[in-house]
Amino acid sequence: MRPFDFYAPATVVEALELMHQHKENVAVIAGGTDLVLELNERKANPAVVIDLKKLKELDYIRVEEGVVRIGALTTHAAIAADRQIEKYVRVLHEACRQVGSPQIRNLGTIGGNLAQSSVAGDGLAACVTLDADVTLRSVRGERRMKLDEFLAGEGATRRNILAADELLTEVSFALPDIRHTATAFYKLAKRKSLAISVIGGGMVATVDDNGICTYARMRAGALGRYPMPFPTCEAHLVGKKLTYATMLETLPIMHDQVLEANKSRPWSVFYKKESVQGVFKKVFADVLHQLGLEEVQE
Amino acid sequence: MKRRGTGVGCMFYGIGNTGLPNPAAAFVEVLPDTSVNVIVGAADIGQGSSTMAAAVAAETLGLAIENIHVTWADTQVAPEGGATSASRQTFITGNAVKNACTQAMGELRRTAAEKLEVPEEDLVFRNREIYSSKDETKRMTYPELMGAMSYRGRLAVGAGYYNPKTTYLNPADMSGVPYEVYSYATCILEVEVDTDTGEVTLLKCVSAHDVGTPINPKMVEGQIEGGTAMGTGFVISEKIDVDPKTLAIKNPTLSKYIIGTNMDMPEIYPIAVSSEGEAGPFGAKGLGEPALIPSIPATMAAIGNALGVTFTKTPIFPADIVKAWKDKQAAENQG
């Protein structure tokens, strides 16, 4: 680890000033579950590190006028323990509940997970599935955008459009109406705890009073640079009665799409194209269970 | 689809290599306050060889385990211990400690026999007391004995070693009797396999091990549980990934070399089976490797049983399971 100057501002305004002042070579630290490793391995060599842990104003989960707002410094553990998230936003609850280990969940924050935009970020996959918005602040002002737009980065070197002096302060999304909408997430990993996702599959599905699907959104992390969308699968479901049989019809589409996207990685594509179907079978079963439409026996 | 399967793994395993000499030694001194210094070369890498040495010394001397202080693997003072390998330290260092204690007891026996006026061979050393097996009213406490030792200027010191009876093997075909004793074990393991994702959930494991006389039953249980974690990991998640070009290990960290966590473990029911002693200290046999061995074939067989296929190599990763299941489905559809 190289020496660096360390600041621990007490307010967001102070933090933004510092980031603007040192934007040439600055790193911000929230939980530190990624940055500390990068510092130790000298993958990150900042001249200045700004600690955000004192910014309690960014540690909140609020539901206001049908919108869920989560402050960037909210930990995975806090989200996993939140009763409202557990009841209304299963996709995020399940994703945060299984990040790393208890120690990592106690430190790691949702803002850090989104800003890092890791290939296998579970919080990211869940929030993209929810079609969430993010709020970015800097001394120049505030901008808000869809996560999909936020992730329009340049791949490996620059993973998202966050500017060097910009702070991701909030993620927000519409509170699902659980009478008609269900969300689900399944994490496939190499062991049952302390594991990086092999695939993190998420889904949001809405049905009308007759059980006809009016909205579907499916995303899966760790299948590409960013959580992979399945628009053809979604289109297949919308307008049809939501049943397990109908949902299974999307699996061949998913198979072909994952094969096409990963064929440059022959050592992993076989397993990914097959297991992604297994992941979504579980997601489908969970969605149907939550909506009270069908109980699927595995 | 989730499918369950059960597998059984059996093994026998040699303890105490007789093909080549492999001795270990111990030093012992019983001090006037009845505390005991035991010095062994055996390296305790967490398996509990020092606790074993203390238990063997306490049992042999008739003292309590709290009285024994073990110094281990300090090359400045310790005698030869040989490698902590081949499940040998309980068997070999255990016997060395027993032999060292027996030597230290020479002066203790002589002194007790004089004080109690009974023949040395009638003396019993047990629970911090010394008494005659012929007349139990003739008895003294250990502090009294150590007082008598001090009065006479005698010291209770001993050095001992043990080497399995080296028989050597026939150099022409390596035939012969390669080990002094054998450990036996059977492990039964139940799994649930997800045929879509290849995930394996370890459900229950019963692992029964012939340990001769268990020197420390709790440590026997711990060794069986730890061995099960290693053996199941050997099958479902652990692999040293070597780059075929550079021969460098590609996963030299515990974030990439996947060992099971507590959440990955099955319910483990360890069973220590006692058997006739043979040559070990108080009849104890080694358990270090036997603890892990039978869970490997049991896990392989259980996964195979769940899918109705036979696996012939480890590890069996999720991709292997998905492929085996798809191949089987394809073969059945053709047939």
C-alpha cells in the first residue's frame, strides 16, 4: 500500500468539495470491501482517500409516495434486515442477504456495490432488475438517471459514467404492489456462503386480476460486463397468462442468448447456458408462489 | 430437478510404517510439586498431538492431565519427532511418551515400594495416588511420594522412543507387512443434487471409525468432522488449477480455491468405534487421514446414486453434473 492523504468529511457537501479539489487521483471508501483489497494489491494507488463512513445522512431506507429510496451508505446487512424490503422487494432482499459473508455484509454498502459496477455484483443485478434510478451529486449539481444509463461505461477501465468528483448518493425505484407484482432473485455460486455469483438471476413480473402478465423484466449478473437483459423472453410472457409452462418456454431463448454472448469463453459457456435455465426455473417458481398463481414442485 | 442419493465409502488404512524406520522420542520429568514436563518433537499443527501426549503421560503416571505441561517441536530442546504425517503421531509419539514415563517411574516405584513396604510390581499409580494392588490400605498420595523422592535425592526423569517393528519390504516386489496396525472406517453420506444447476447440497453424514482406544473422544469427533469437510470438499469444490503452459497455480488464494463453509457442511454424526488395542499407546490408532478418506468415495457414490451415473474422477463440479445428466437424458431418449 502506498501512502495517501486521508479525509473523513462529516457532510456530503464537504465530501463533494474534497472530491472536486482532489479529483485527479482520488478514491472514496465506504465499506472498503473492494478498495482495501485494491490498495493492498496496488491495483489502486490514490493520492487521496476520502472516507464516507461519517456521512450518516446517506444511511437510510425510506418509502415515500410509492417510491423506495435507499441511501448509498446503507449496508447490505441493513437492507437484508429491513422488513419492508423483505416483504415488498424480494429481489433486493435475496441479493443483499447473500452477498459475501456476514462481515462483508456489515461493511459493504449498496452505493459501493453500484458504483463499483462489478461483473458479479448482486446488489447491482437486483437494482437493474428493478429498473432503479440512481442519483449522482457533485459540486456542479445533481443528476438522476436509470441504472441502465449509468452503466453505459467503457467496459473494463471505466465501468460506468460516474465522474471522478461525483458521488452516487441514492438508489430509488417504485415500490412494487405485491398484490399484482412479484420480484425474485436466485444466486448460483460455488458454495453456500462467502462466494462470488456464478449467475445472479433476478425478475420482476406483474399480472392483472386475470393472471395475465402485463410486465416482465429479467436480468442476470455475471453473464457479461453488465447484468444481461432478456428482452425476447420478457416479450414472450407479456400478454399471456403467467404459468410455469409459459415461463419455461423462455428457457430455450435464454439458452441461445447466453451461448451467443459467451461463445468466446468456451470453458465456461457450456455451464452458463445450461445453469442459467436452472436459475430462472427457481426464480419462476418463486414468482408464481408469491403471486399465488401456482406451486411448482421441484 | 432435485434428486437425492446416498453413498457408502469404506476404507482401511495403515498406521505405523514398518517398511522403513521412523522413530519418535519424548523426554519426561515429574517435578516435586507433581507437575510434569513432557517434551516431544511432534509438531502440533492443530490436530491435537500435544493434548494426546499430555493424556498419555497422565494415564501412564497416574496423574491428572492438568499436571502435564507439554513442550513441542522446539528444536532447541525437543528430541526427534519425525514428521507429522501418515497419521503416525498418536501411534508413535504416543508410545514414546508412554515409554519415557515408564522410565521416569523406575525411581518412583522404587521409592514408593520402600515407603509402603510392598513389592514394586504390586504398585498401582492412579488418580494421583499410589497403592498396592494386593492391599489397598497400603497407599500414599503423589505429593507424599514426591516428598519421599526429594528426601532421598532422587529425580523422576525419563527418555523414551518408539519405532514400529521395522520389517522392511521385499525390494523385488515391495511385498511384506507395511504397517504395524490398521484403522478401519465406513462413511455413509446423503446428498441432494440439482440437475439444472449442478449444485450439490450435503444433507447427512454418518462416519464410523475404528480408532482402537480413543485417547480423547471429543478430539476424535472433531477430527472426523474436519475430515468430512476436507473429503467432501475434495469431491465438490476443491481443485488446484494449474496453467498448462506456465505450470503456475492459477488459484493460489482461498478466495479462488473453494473450501466449504459451515453452511456447506452436512449434519455429521461421528462415531468412534473402540477395538482391541494392538501396539498403540493404550491401544490407540491414528485418525488424521482415516477421518477424511471414506467421505470421498461416499460423496462420489452419493452424487452418482442421485443421478444414476457413475463418476470416476474427482472433483465433480457443477458443470460435470449438468453434463452427466444431459448425456444420460440424451442416451435415454435415443434408447
